[in-house]
Amino acid sequence: MTPTDLGLVFGLLLKHREIHGNPPDRPPRENELEVARILSDCSQSELRDLDEFLAAQGFTLYIRDGLEFGIPPKAGRNNRIYVVTRLRGETLAPYLDNDWTLDQIRDGRRRNASKAERVVWLARMWLTLQWFFYERIDRLPAEISRYREALVSEKLFVDSLSKGIEQLGNMGRPEGMEGTAWDLLWGNKNSLHAYASRFLKVMEEAGMIQDAGNPGEYRQTLVAAVDMAVIAEHELSYLMPSDSSVTLERRSVELITGQSQTESEDADPAAH
Amino acid sequence: MVTISADNLPHDIRLIAAVSRLIDIHQSRREAGGTYVPDVPERAGFNLHLALSAIECLHEIEMDRGIGFCPINELVARIRKRAPQVTDADIEYCVSNLGQAREIHYGMPGQDGEITYARTWDTTPLIDVEEGFSQIHLTENARLLLRVSSLRESWLYSDLDADRLIKAIERGQFQDVPVFCRAMTLDLAAKSKQLSGVLERPSLAELRSLLIAEGSSIAASLSTAAVTISHAIELVFNEHIQASFSVWAGRTEAKFYLGNLQADLELVLQNVESLSRRFLRFIEMAQRVRNEGNAAIHFLHIADSLVEQGSEDAIRRTEALLHELMPWGLSTTIFHPSMMVGATDLREQIAQEPERVHGFTVDPTIAGGSARLMDFLMRNRDLVIQRLQRGPASFSEMMSLTGLVLGEGETPLDFFGVYAAPGMLTSENQKIVVGLTDLTTQFVHADREVTGSDPVMFLEETP
């Protein structure tokens, strides 16, 4: 792989996070076929070098054969899929902006919306989106291969968000300081449509969802499915409500190791 | 209306006709007396044709892109291409009927000879419309129907899937080969996806065990298929077949060449081999997969709990986590072409290119680059040696040296070249060594931000 090839590969990965020589649901992007060919010609050691180069910037490369996802190959096309995802335990390169999504979902008519408000709305919308992609179709985050079955429509998304917020409103405000998030959701429920449509646009721009062929309908991308499989293994447990039976000690160990412990591991630490 | 002899009936109609009396007797009521023959409505032919067209169109889309949902609009467009007179209402009627389940009752003889009765429901719909979406796909039932229907070749070729390729080539029925190849490739892709599904989902443990148990026979049939396809490839290169292809192509005005067939067959062979390799890996991994863990995640429950325990601290924690979960944006001001793939017009960048602030170039037409470096070093050699005699110094420290003698257009940045060629400052008893560090340096120079690694330079003197 020459430095020019590396530049082409990295540029495309940085911009779209995915390279596929035979994409089933979209036309190939500019240079994508050429870059897919470059990658298919790479030896194992060149791919290791590329992964090392990416690791220095907080990324890792995920490579799968399209055949595994039921994508039939075509003659003369590289059917492998290359996806760049975060390397756990490494910080992202400083030229990348962690706050990007939070900034982008800002409602243009309410530029003064506080960051806390956007955090609460973003978390709720993101979890609702994942509900569509996983719980609704009885799919586990580890089931990457079913990414093409994961659909969401703007209308159903708004309905689901709206129903959830209505339910929270009827439950009443949690007491004291615990009610801050409730205030931010319930107090700004009129912005629901604006937030929802902004969020879906941002997710599309970030390559997490793609047009499913009908207006207002989207499907999950492979990039998002790979991301979610990794997130479910690592970070998602920290968002989950803390279980009273889980000891403080166990939660602390989980936070340090970045992995959730099973009951048996918790009961018998000497087993390791 | 025309009548066609049984030998010339389309194969799928022949199949439907063959099972029709079984469905009729299933629906019959003896109390009505006589034999039961349902009335056939006027539009029966139209309806059946439309239904088969819809299934074929969805199958074509799957062969092209693999298994997954497709927008109903796309199906409508494909059907219209085949039959322009079909209306939206016709298609809607057809789709809702094919997607509707119906009961089939059946009896099974028990061990004591007594018949027990059962019913099935799920195995009847042929297409699945995703609730709330305008997306559609074929069900496994429809795929089964298509597989059975495609076995028409077995009425002609009567053998295994891969064998039919050889039969088609030998009999000079070349038009069938690309279709068989595509169907086999889709079948291989579907099998491969099934392996992924079994590995990814613990609840498919039963299927996984079955695949493990049948491992040796599956592996054997895959390797037999590979041998058969290799034989088919050899056959296509055979002179006799090449001659027969030329005759056939002349007769039928074929739209492809023999080379296309060879490429198609090779692609199938590659994929059979790839699936064989994958299957062996699967067997190895499947035996290690744990059934526990991977529990379903209740996303909306998590969303509610974030509001129920929504203090300011909790929101701050959520924000920190969102930083890890959300897609990132690019926020760089440093230009690099690799960041701009397909998105920038570099001509404008070149027109606005700032004046060079350093003295190096890779353009061989500009003379004096290395001489300029050498001149710079010779002029400042003593100052550098003096500094290094006091101890090692990093690049950033050297940049801040005062007293450098600069020529026209030179800046302290010219000093950078010495790190690539420290030998230029070496004398008989003095040697400069450059050591790389993991430090970085950042400073503003001539109104521009400069960033780079910060190597350390030290002096080795021999008496």
C-alpha cells in the first residue's frame, strides 16, 4: 500500500466510515470501488499496518465478508465490508469533535436551548431509535447480520417519542433534584417535532441510518449495527438503571474494567 | 382464452395445478354432496399472474441485493414494467392477500395408528409487509415455493443443484447457466447469513446443534459441489463446448459470451469455497459460543429510568457517556487531502496557497534547496555545537535559540532539516545524534500554527 493509497483509504473511512465494493442499498461513493480494490489487494501485514495507523487515532478496522450478511457477490467486485469504529480504551484523535451530535441537534429556532436539555433529549431519542432497531423486531445488538431488517419511520418515531413523554408527564415529576430531566423533557415537549426531525437528519448525515426508499423511512446502516454491538458490550450497562441487588463494589469494578460481570463472576471472584 | 398442452405449461402453473385438488378437497364439505369443484372467478388468471409476478420481482431484487426489505414502490415499478395495465389497487389487493396467513389442517398417524389432527398458520403467507412501513420482503415460505418451482430443472436434469450446471452445459442450454449461477450465489449468501445468525443469537441454539451434528455431511456436500463446479469450469474451456456455444450463440443471438459464463462459474466456485471455509470456522466457533449473556435490552425502560433519576449529576454523567456513543464530527483546521475525499475543489486551495515559510522543496527544478540547508547549517554550526555541549536539547528548545544568523527568506524553521541529516554537522571528533520521543511541539511561527514531533538532539564527542 503506497502512501497515496493509504491517504485514499483513510480519507474515505474518515468521511463515510464504511467501504464496500458491492453496496446493496446505495450506489458506490466516489473512489469507493477503487479503494475497495486497494484494500482487497492488501496483504495481512499491510492490513495490520493500516489497523495500527488507525489505532493511533483511536480507531479500529472491522472487516467482514458481505456473504455473511446475505449480500450476493458480483464478478469483479470486492464483496468485503470495511468499517471503522472506535478502539475501546483509546481516546479519539484531537481533530475529531465529540460534541458534534449534541451541537447538531440544536433547534434552529431555539438557539439558547441549554446543553442539559439537549443531552436529555438526545439520550431519549437515541434510545427510542435503538428500540426500533432491536427490541421492536426481537433482535439482539450482537445480531449485526440483521441490520437490513432494522427500520424506522419519522412518523412512528415521533409517535413513539410523544407517547413516552406523555406517559412520563402522567406519572408526575420525580421529587426534588431528581426531577431536572423531567422538567427539561416535559417543559419542552412542544419542540418534540423539531428535535425528532433534526435528530433523524443528523443520524443520516453521520451514516447511522440511510434512506429506505420511501419518504420518511430509514433503515439502520452496517456502521451503526457494528457500533451498537460494541456499545452494548461496553458502555450501555452504564446507562442502565442501577439494580439495588448490585453491590457498589461490583459497579466500581465494572466501571474500571469497562465490562459487566456475570452473577457467577460476582459470586466467585476466585474463579479467575 | 387459449388451451396449452400439459407439456408446454409454464412450470410454476404446472406445480400449482398439481396441488390444486389437494387444496380443493381440504376446503370441501361432504354434506354438499358430490365432488367439490370451486367456481373459478373471471379474474382468476389475472390474479394468479399478478401474484406470481410479484413473487418473481421480489426474488429478482433479492438476487441482486441479498435478503432484506425493499420499498413497495420499487416492487410496483417492476411489476408495471412487466404489465403496464396493472393498477395500484390491483397490486394492493394482491400484496394484502399474499401477506395474509390462512389455516391448513392436517392429520398425522400416531404410534398406535390413531390419527391426530393439527393445523398450521405461519407457514402460509408468501410475503411480509413490515407493519407501519411501506417495506416488503419474501417469506421463507415463498423462498421454499421458489426452490421447489426451480426444481423444474430436475424434470429436465434430475440431479443435484451443482450437477444441473454440467447438464445444462453438456446439453447446450447455455441460457440457463447464468440464471443457475445467480441462484446458487444467492443460495450461498443466504446460507452464509444463516451461519451468522446462528452465531449471533443464543436462542438459535437448537439450529446450531443441528448444524454441528450435520457438520460432516454439510462439509462433504459443499466439497462435492466445489468439485462439480470445477468440472463445469473445465467443461466450458473444452473445445467441443466452445464450438457448440458458437453455434448456439449464432442461432439465438445470445447477449453474452462464453467468457461471461466462465466468469460466472468461477464466482460461484469462489463462493462455495468461501462458504466451506466459513463453515469449518463456524463449527469451531459454534462449539465455544455460550448460551448465557446477550440478554435483550429494554431501551425504553432505560430511557424512562434516565428521567426518573434525572438529577443534574445524572445528566452530566449521561453527557459524558453520550460522548462515547454518538458519532463524531470533524473539527480540524489542519489541511490534509485525505480528509477531503470527494468533497473539495483543490484548484481554489492551490490558487490561495500561502507563500512558503520554509526553505525546503521536493521540486527538482528549483535549485539550491540542499545548498541552502548546508549554508544555513554552516553559518550556525558553532552556535548549535555550543548549545549541545551544555547538554541535550529538544527541537522546540533549538527553535528558541537566539543568535541564529539568517539569510534572506530564512527562518528558524530552516533548522528542521538537520534532524533528517544530522551528519551534516558531524566533524572528526563530534557526532550529533537525534533521538525520537513521543513528545509533540506546537508554536506559532510567522502567523501560522506549526505542530510536529519534538525529537531530542545530543552531542557525542570523542577525545
